[in-house]
Amino acid sequence: MPLPVVSPTATAGQPAAAGGEFPDARAPVDPATLRHRELLGGEFWRRIPAFRDVSEETFLDHKWQMKNTITRVERLLEALHGLVSEAFIQDAAEGFRLAPMAVRVSPYLLSLIDWNDPVADPIRRQFLPLASTRLPDHPELTLDSLNEQGDAPVPGLTHRYPDKALFLALDTCPVYCRFCTRSYAVGPDQETVEKVSLKATVDRWQRVFAYVRSRPELEDIVVSGGDAWNLRADQIRLIGETLLDIPHVRRMRFATKGPAVMPQKLLTDYEWFDAFVGIVERGRKLGKDVMLHTHFNHPREITEITRAALQRLHERGVMIRNQSVLQRGVNDDVETMLLLNRRLAWINVHPYYVYVHDLVRGTEELRTTLQTALDLEKHVRGAQAGFNTPTFVVDAPGGGGKRDAHSYEYYDRTTGISVFTAPSVKPGRFFFYFDPIDLLPPEGRARWADPAERPRMIAEAERAARESAGRR
């Protein structure tokens, strides 16, 4: 499958946007605004010494990608030899020792990092921790900050919303993200974290299916993990067909990071592709929706390989939505966020959510403020059609669920505490999100430095939220 170096930025022979035939039209667009159509192509992976002799046919083979995915720090550092300094290698080794997530990086992903400036690179920041950039965790952080286990009637099924449940089918992924909100379960145990086991076993799944059958209000099931990319074709069929056979289940979403980190699976894993599309098509015949929800955070994660892979799904009528995570130094500026959303739309992926970064252990330098999300949303709104405009949300710590970032009851920019309610999920409760302390003004940083001040600040925020809610 030959890959062009770059997608075209405009159609040949396109008439001028203004003047001539259309004298009252808008001014011609700046070509820079069409950058979203320019996708990385060619044999870009050959820039990595370890992949210099890898052919295109080999690189597009999902089995080769899986076999050569790096799962040990020693192998990762070996692959980077000659690309980075010894100091960087030691920094990364210590970063992984301290991290709650194990190393798992595909050759494809490694090839997308700018190794001329790896410390600042937005893709490196998401997958390869450096001890030197690490910040102290927020004092209010907990390992399962969204309380998914607390809302689980059976292991691996979170039933929080009235008509929807989250099915964690497995605890592995094709690549491990540093910022994973399920670092309490995903991947192997780490030096700093002993994981909850959510293995892909039929016995555990049968308990999940039995619960779903027993709850007629459940119409929407999200199949996640871990990552659906790591399910075998027969497991995709078992899960999909079992859920489709439950009359009250009307919608199903398979959640996966796969297209962003190993799109080759859609090009060469024919059995998996046919199994997934088969579930989508059977669902359509039954009058039910089966969709793919994926996860791109930066426009450079979208290449010609991505486009070709997702085009296969598009041709078969599969709806694809994207859920991004807002991260400092990755996508927290207007230009990057606009480019990401436009590039997603260009390859027929609908931008759906942008999550304000959860409180996840070992990733404080990736979090940013709620105010950043509010400011970005102003610029994103109106830049594209509404169905290609993401909603910025806070997944309320403690189990409040997804709340529109603007829907806070109270937000103190000095202490960084925002307070949300979730009347349709857990009425009468208040949920607190906390901005990173290092981004607060001096007064706020000083108060957080005093342990005695911490409960006072939270109590102040709750009182203010109650007063605000009472006025309505």
C-alpha cells in the first residue's frame, strides 16, 4: 500500500474565494488554515535507527507491530540508542520506575516522536515519563479518582448513569498511556501500584452479561478496558453478539486507543476487522447502534496510515467518534486544539469530548486548569459544524460523571477548586475538581502548602457552591 508523503492541501483548479465571479465573497483563506489536510506519509519510521531497514509491507503488518512493541525499559532505551543522550535515557528509566503505568510503546508510536527535542515533544509527554519533569501529586488525588470500583455492582462493570454502563472487558492495551485514569487496573503491577485484576475471562463476563440482562433500564453499553483493540476476533463476536441479543440494549460503543497507536490492525488483521464490522452490521439490522470511540490527543498522531485504516471502517458505514484528554504541553493551546479537531473531521472522525485531565498519579505536569478548558472552548465553538465540535467536560472526581466544564456551581481560581453537582446521577452531592497547584497564584500555592488549610478551602468552596445552587 503506497503512501503519499503528504495529502494535498487544496483541490487543483479551485476558483478564488473572492473577486472575479464572486465579488462579494469572503476574502481568500490563508493556506495555513488548511494544514489539517496535510498528513504525514512516506516511510517516516526509517528515521529511527532501529527501524531503518524495515520495509513498508513489514511496518504495516499488525503482527510485526505487536511483536516489536516495547514492553521493557531496557528495550526502549536500546531502541533510542543514538537518538538521545545518556542523560535522557537515565531520566526515562527513573521516570518509569516511579510511574504507575508500565512501558508499552509500539514502533509506530515511537516513530511519531520528534527525537530532536524529545523533552518538549507532545507525543513523548503522553507515553514516556521523565523523572526530571515530575511534579508532586495533588494532595486530594486518589488512585481510583472517579470511583469506578465504588459504582461497580459486579467486577468490571460500572453502572453510574441511569441508562448506561461501562464494561471493562480486559486490563491490557496495545500501548500504555501515562495519564490513564484506570492505572488502578490497567497493565502489570508497578513498584508504586498493585493493580486490581480485570482479566478477559468468560466467567467474569458472564456475570456482567447477567447483570445487564437484569436491568431493563440499561440501553447503552460502553465496551472498554483496557482496550478493545486487544480483544481477539472471537471475543469481539462473543461480547458484541451477547449484548445485541439483550432486547433492551440499544447502543454499544467499543472504546479504543488503537487507531492512534497501532492503526495497522485495521489494515492487516482481517479476522478482527471482519468480526467488528460484522457486529456493527448485525446491530444495524436489529435497529441498534454499534460505534467505535477512539482517542487522539494531538494532530501529529494522525498520519496517512491512520487515514487509510479508518477509511476501511468508513466504507463499511462505521461511525467513529473521538475523545481527547486536555493535557499541558500537548493540546492546551488554541492552534493545536483547532488543528486536532479539523484533522479528525477531515478523516471522518467526529470530535466528541475533550476531557479535563483526571487526577492521575504521576502525571501532575500533564494537568492544566479548568480555566484553560473554558478558554479553549470559546475558540473551538464556531470553528466547525456543531457535530464536529467537541464538548469540554470534567469527569467529576468521586463518581459524579461527566459534567460540562461550564456547569460548575463554583470555581475559585485562587485555590483552584471547582465544585460540580450531578442531579441526574447522584442528587444532593457535591463533587470537587482541583487545578494543579503549580499553576495557581502565590496565595493559592501558599494555602495548599499548609495541610491545615486544605479542609478549610474545600469547606469554603462547598459553602459557596451551596449558596450558588440555592439562588437558583
